[in-house]
Amino acid sequence: MNISQLETLLMISKTKSFRKAGELLNLTQPAVSAQIKSLEDEFNTVLVDRNQPVTLTDRGQVFLERAEAILDIVEDLKQKLSDMEHIPQGHIVLGTTTSIAIQILPRILSYFQDQFPLIKTTIQSMPSSQIYQNVEQGLVDIGIGYLIENNPQVHASVLYYDTFELVVSPLHPLAGAQSPTLDSLREVPMIMLSPDTVGRRFVDEVFRKHCIEPEIVVELSSSEEVKRMVEINLGAAIISKQSVMRELRQGTLKIVPIPELETTHPVGVIYKSGRYINSAMQQFLNDLKGMPETHFISSE
């Protein structure tokens, strides 16, 4: 048994095809077949059901679990040996919300990659609740989002504090309202974030507490989509203050202060407890935690 055979079995499980697995691994289809046949002969069992689409047998699934663990150990070993060179390098997968990816990360990454060009980053956008799950499962290395739970499986550090504000078009009736309250939103068409977002959960809780049934005209998955709807005056919205800084400067949106919404929400960095922190991750975490809060909430 060798590492290449295990990688081939893993790729077959993902692609459900000998041909596609070979293409991704730069192997011919006969070479892929030979590797799997060699594994099956060594362990005297059938690992792959070759009917279309190709799937793993029950024994193949059990084998794959152990194979993935072995491949993780090998990758960890490679990274540790690479780190012995004392040069921060590697690949970081960041999981964050759409608004943070657009508003906050560009100025962080521009500095970071200028200083450490050997460190590459991939950004995946997702709700804050999903960030925790993906960090736990090892699908992302570092998450940046709202700190919404105490989870012993992850480390969390606050970077800055955000608020959720009522925003409207300058043409909206509430744009010139004097001392508006939450109660004034009872019959106002609302553009809402989807229920799996931190902002929506907060808004639902506030409305429920004050016995208000909002008039929801549309639900959207990201603050960027919500802002566009509010800009054309299709309704009002309650979203992150940091996500609307550009629109406030441009005058396309206006914040309407609502006392009942005056709650701060911590935004921070999270990563899995107990995992090996390679030099790339360590450098990124050190830089991120060392930045002053003003760097994140800049009104530039």
C-alpha cells in the first residue's frame, strides 16, 4: 500500500468515476484501475463497485475513513517539515461573511500578502453560523465572523464590535422621521436577511420581544443584496453598520437611529482547538489579533 493508492481511492469517492479521478490526478484510467486492484488484492476485499456511477462498497467506506486519517497525518507531517524552514508559507482557507469579505478583508489581505508573498489565501463566503461548523470540520482554517456561541471546539478572539442599524433610501418616509421607534416599523415593508444569519436572528428576537409582526417583502442571503434593494426604495432593512459605510458616504443609504437596536455584537476570529497551527496560520493570526479595532471599523 502507498500514499498514491489512498489518494486515488479518495478521488474516486469524490468524482464517482475512474476517468475523472485519473484526469485530476494526472493518471491514465488503466493506472487508476491498477492502483485500486492492487489495494483490493492486498486486503483481499472489494473496495469499489464499478457499476456506473462508481461508488465505494461498505468495506470501501470503512477503508476510506482510515485512508483519510492517514492522508491527514501525511499532510500534517509535510507542513511541519516545511515550517522548519522558518519562512511563513503555505495556504490559508478563510471563511467569512460576504460583507466582511467585501468591507474588511481587502485592506487586511493587501498588507498581509505584501509582507508574506509565499502565503496564499482562499476566501469562502458563508453565514456566521456556518463558519463555526466549517472551522470545526476543518473545511476552513480560520473564520472571521460574529462570535455567536461558546464552543469548546474552537478558539475565538474579538477583533471589533459592530451594530445592526435600520437603513433606508434617502427617499423613504422614515429618512426624515423625528425620534422614530421600533413601533413605527409595524407597517413598513422590510427587506430581511435570511433566517440563518446573525443579523436576522437578532432582528427576529427584537421584534418578538416587542410583539411586532414585521411586513417582510423579500428575504435575501447577504447584506450586499439587501443594500441594493433598499437603495432603490423597495423597503427598509436592519443590517450591519459596517456593511453600509460606503453607501452612507455616497449618500445612497441613510441610517435611522432606533433605540431598541442599540446593542453591540462582537466580531472576531475563530480557529479549531487542538489543531496544528502552521506558520502561515500563525503569522496571519498574530497580525490579525495585533491590529487595532480602528483598522476594522475605518470609515474610509
